[in-house]
Amino acid sequence: MFKGMHRTVLSLLLVALTVACAAGCSSSKTEGPAKPAEPAKKPDFPTKSIEMVVPYPPGGISDIAARAIASSMTETLGQPVVVVNKPGASGMTGAEYVARYKDPGYAIGLLSPSNYYPELHQKGTSYTSDDLVPVCATHSNLSTVVVKADAPWKNIKELLEYAKTKQVSIGNTGTGATTHLVPGQLAKLGGVNVAHVPFSGDGTAIAAVLGGHIEAACVNFPGAQAQLEAKQLRSLGLFMDQRLPYAKDIPTFEEEGYKLTIPLPLAGVFAGKGTSPEVVAKIDDAIKKALEHAGTKSILTKSGVYIKYINHTDFADLLKNRKETLGQAIIDAGALK
């Protein structure tokens, strides 16, 4: 009897195990392995305002260009693009701010060659070109040498001839800037020595000329345009490959017999190291649209800005190719500290 009961219990247990196994297998086939939770989607850039740093005082060509571009970028990106002036150390203060900014992409700078290649004209700088990411080129900085309208020199040759017998001081917008390199090469080609006097920007250099504190200044052409039109200043020549359509009476230095080897300067927008390629491309696209916008183009053209857009890929390649030539020009001008 007990033997029969034992067999019955075993049989029931086997049936129960079979049913449980079947249920488990069926459940596994139906549900499958648990899927890992999907990571939260990163919000689209930008999620807050962006600073556009100008490393010079308000009122200069960089400031004018930045404000016109920033206004259009705000519409495209849907977040405020705010212009912040951070002058100092020939533009290096503002450039370093961008290079060291802790939130990549949310601080960009409109910089000139001397700002994005500090290591070429000064040893032991707090940042180098490796700490900056090219976003795009925006415009060409057209340099001109200006004197007071009533000065005795009518062209650059006359000024350099005068410098053979008298000390001549020529202002610029910062050591190592194109406005420093241009008169440096002109003086070398003319066989003379001149005193280079750095200022914080176009406005302060021009004020020194008008005040009679220096004989001449090399500045960005748009920064002197108002004084040239008002007949307060005279331009002795342009550093450009051709005459400007709106200033056809001003010759290029090459036309005057002075062929400079300095690369024609390009101003551009840069972000800090660590800015992702996707963010760089998005900022680049917004700036491209800004430079194509009729309102922005009108403001820049009326201000004498020579628009020269180059996308981030081509701009980065161009800067690499120009570095050696620019470095030699800085050495020739005696601008390496």
C-alpha cells in the first residue's frame, strides 16, 4: 500500500515539475531577455546663451562685425548670442578666455591671427593655437597706414624717405598683429628703422595720430574709414591684393613698389578645445547664414568690412599652411618676444 502511494506522489511531483518547466520555457520565449534602459537623449545645442568674445574695445571693426553676426545668429540658434568685449594683452586676454572656457561651445571668439597664434610672437604663452578650434573665417582685415590729413607725406615712399633722417613712430593694434607686421616689412624694404607703438585697438591708435603723438598708424581700414571720409586722416596705402571698390583712389602697397610676404590676414571665429565637431558645424552654419543675411551684409559692407567666409574644415587647413609663413614674418618684424 505504502509502496503504491509512494509511486503516486512521485508521479505527481514529476507532472508538477514538467508543467513548471513548460511554463517557464514558454515565458522565456515570449518575453525574451530584459532590454537595457535607453540613455537619456542629450538636448540639442544650444540650451542657453552663447558669449561671442571680442578681444578689443567696443567700436572697432571686430566689435562691429561681431555685433552684426551675433544678432543674426540669435535668430538661427534660438538662444541669445551676446557680444562681450575683453580687451588686453594685444587681444590675448579675450582669446585665452575662450580657450579656457569650461563649457565648450558656449564661448566663441572673433579673433585675428595674432590672437590665435600667440606662440608665434611670444614664448611661454598661457595658451596656444592647440587650445582653440577654428569655426570659420568671417572677413579679411584690411590694413592701411594713415597719417593726419595735413601731414607732409602723400604716399608711403615719402614717409619712409623721411624716416631715413628723422625718428618715425608708427602705431599698431597690438604686438604681433598684422598692423604691426605690415609697417615692419615696409620699413625693412625701405631700408629704415621705425619705432613700433602698440595700442589696444584702431580707435586708440587713430586718436594718437590725430593728437600728434605719433607720425602714423597702421590700422584696420574700416576702423579709419569715418576719419578718412571726414578728411581728418590720409591713407598712404592698403595691404591688399587689389584696390577697394569703395576706395579706388587708395593704392595698394604693391602698386607703390613694396611687395609684402605676410599672408593677407583673415579674422575668424574660434571655440575652445573640447568643442565637439557637431557643435562646431552648427555654429559654423549659423555664422554662414548670418553672413548671407541681407541685413548683416548691409551693416558690414557700409562699415567697410570685406566679407570672406571659409568653412571650418577649409579654414583649419588654411591656418596650418599659413603658420610657417606668418611665423617668419613675425621674426622679420622683430615681434617675437
